Amino acid sequence: MNWYLKVLQNYAGFEGRARRKEYWMFFLFNILISYGLQIIAFVVDVPALVFLSLIYSLGVLILWYCRRCKKNA
């Protein structure tokens, strides 16, 4: 979980390289949280959770792109 929080804290920093483990752990936690929110939203049938899942996914897309750029730098 520290790798995920590290990405969130340093979302605008493009200097340096992201380690492979940092990149994949961010990806793993991102997928788990996104799918978890969607599953809960459909099971409980609360439209607000679907909207929250969409906002989360769009917000993290920017962070994922930053990590992707740093991984390939």
C-alpha cells in the first residue's frame, strides 16, 4: 500500500524513474479499488457509488499516466 500512497503524494513529479514494483503495485491497487467500488455499487444498487467509481477512475487515470511516463523514462 505504501507504493500506492507514494504515487498519490508525488502525482506531479516527473523527475526520476518509477521502479517496476512501484508501477505494478499502483496498477494492482488501482484495479482492486475500481472493481471493488463497481461491484459494491451494483450489489447494493446505489447510483452514487457508480458515480464515485467513475470519478475515482478518471482522477487516477492522470496519476497512472504520470507513472507510465516515469517508468519509460
